[in-house]
Amino acid sequence: MYLSRKVNLKKRALKTFYYDFFATFAFHILTNMYNVSDIEKYISEHTSAEDSLLCELDRATNLRVVQARMISGLVQGKFLELISKMTAPVRILEIGTFTGYSAICLAKGLRDGGQLHTIEINDELEDISSEFFAKSGMSDRIIQHIGPALEVMPTLGIVFDLVFIDGNKREYVEYYDMLMDNNMVRSGSVIIADNVIWYEKVIQDVAKNDTQTQKIIEFNDKIQQDVRVENVMLDIRDGMSVIRVK
């Protein structure tokens, strides 16, 4: 009986330990989630509002498209719009159209007569992006290309003032090399790369089969070591790097 009582006490102590551990763990997780959500809400409330067309596109993306969370959204979209307006580009390249939200934001900063070329590999997204490019009144300034970016880019024959990279994460290094080594950008051109923090996986142990994270890390290191550019990494959404060609 004494042994049985001793075992029961150990089980109860162990049960209490696990309860306290997981309760504490859950508390920290929920607290962090609340803080992130709260600060994101604060940031959104202190960012200029998106226009009615972008609101409509956001809703349509969530209703009609798988992985709607990939849309740029208010804060990132406004950031891209302001960068475009401040640099006043004539030629913009976007790698990764998705449903067209970021393209519309970027196109708002084009100079008169300027054009934005946007590349998307998923042809199933062309209908929704084309629909909203038409609604934006900028369909004559936004040129859509469907296909792999590494195949489309060499056919363009254009030097770009502003580039937004948001395509296949495994190909970021190749996009960058093609831009820099084939005179697709010039001194003063600005390159913006999305997802450079990649769910914070860039600072964690990387699995051998996680090629996306491996390639993002390789890209980030390449930018940091490239003497031809100057750069800053920003903690906007999933991380954005702003790169200026010297």
C-alpha cells in the first residue's frame, strides 16, 4: 500500500508539472500572438488607407484564390507605392504577380509613358489580375507575362529603374544574378525583395530538404557581400530588403 501511494504521489506531481509547463507555454504563445496582432493593428491604423479598388481586390483574392495570405495587403502595398512614387521610375519589373495587388501599387508611381512588366508562372491567376488591372485604368501600363521568370526575363531587353522580387524563393539568387549580370538594372536602380525573413526560418536550424529557406539565406548573404550595392533589411511582414545599385 505504501508503494502504491508513493507511485500515485509521483504521478500526481508529474501531472502537475506537465500542467504547469504547458499552461506557461500556452500563456507565452498566446501573449506573443496578442502582441503581434495588436501592433499590426496599430501599424495598419497609422498607415494611409488603401483605395476602394485595392479593398475590392483583397476581398476577391480571399474569396477566389487559394493561399490568399500571399497578397501584399495594406502596409506592404503602401510601402511599395511610396517607394515607387519617390523613385518615379519609367520601367518597373515585378517577379510574381499573384492577383495584381502589388503591381497596381507599384504602377501608381510610374512616370508618364512608363510601364510595369509583371511575370507570373501560374496562368490560373491571370483572369483575376487582368480584371483588376482593367478596373484600375492602368492596363495599358501594366504588361503581363505568363511563364517562368528565368525564361521571360531575357526576352524583355529592358533596363529597369525599379524591381520587385516576389517569385519562387528557390530562384532569388538566379533572379538577382540575371538582373545584375545582364544589364537589366543600372546605377541608381532599386531592387526590393520580399520574404527575406521567411517566417524567421533564416535564424533557425535549417532542414536538409528545406531548399526554400536555404536559398533565401544564400540570397541574403549574397546581397550583404555584394560591393556593387547598398542595402537595408526591414521587418515588414515577412521581411523586405531594399537594395540600391551603386
